[in-house]
Amino acid sequence: MSWSKLKKQLESFLCPALYGRVEYRAPGYRYLPDKSGICYIAVDKKNVLNMSDITSSIKWYQTEQEIKNDADIQIPISDEEIEAVRKDTKGIPEDRLKVIARNRKISENAKELLSAQASLSKSNFIVVANTFLSTSIEESIESNDILLNILALVDRRVGKKRILNMAEKMKLKHPIVQYFYELRLSTL
């Protein structure tokens, strides 16, 4: 689905009080069609959630290195993970298997950490937006995905009663999700 069609669909689901205040933006550049550029959600013409492909890989690498170099972080490795490495690599000494398994787990943790920090890319936004359009609103609200939560909170299908009943759940969510929750509360 093209970005313009996706944007129209997402905006058609905005609650009436937020229409015109919340905008989904992903400027494309005519001479750089293969570059995805930036993508962000703006509230009252201010960028609130910025998703940039340019810096995501650098931040992910930095986060991975920070986890590797922090001696306080203990990452347990299971026998299944070591066995998976053994199958992938043939002829590797046993002591290296643990190191490779640990490095794989560190990479996974770094990606999860960045995702939790809302450092997402435009391509991730498009995938999540398509997922949002094809799943129920309940699944989007209950999800651990930040973008699904945000899209559900600004959705017109979420009524006053449901918004008011979410107060306790929102305390456990990411700060950007809490921001959009407060924004939606202000429209009631």
C-alpha cells in the first residue's frame, strides 16, 4: 500500500477531536526514491515521535556495544541457544559456542531496547500501521508495541468509558504512550 493511501486510512480512524491536531508525516524525496527519509507523528505541528532510518542502525550498534561492555549485565544463555549455534556453525570449539550465543542474545536485547525507546524506522511504522488496520482495537491496546498502542489511543473506535478505564494500565506503558493517553484524555 502506498504511503498516501495508508496515511488517509489512518487519518480516517482519528477521533474527531484530534483530527487536524495529530498528523502522520513521511516526506519522500523525488530524486531519492530509494531513501526512506524520516517519518514522524506530529501533534499540533510539533514532532512528538520521530522515526528515522538514518540513525537507527547507529543507535542499535551503540546500544549493543554498551550491553557488551557493561560487566554488570548478566545475560543467561540456555542449552537450546547453544545447541542452535552448534547447528548453525560446524566445527566451532565448545568455548566459542557460548560466546556466539551470548553475542546473539545481546543483539536481540539491543533491538528490543531500542524498540522500547521508540527509536523506530519508517519501514517499521508502515508495517505496524498495516498491522493496526488489520487487527482488532482490543489487540492493539493490549499489545506491547508502542506504535500499536498510540494508534489505538487516537482511534475514534475507543470510547470515553474505555479510555477512562485504562488509567492503571497506562502507568505501566512507555512515556510516549502515556503522552498520547493524556492527549486523548484532554479531548473528553
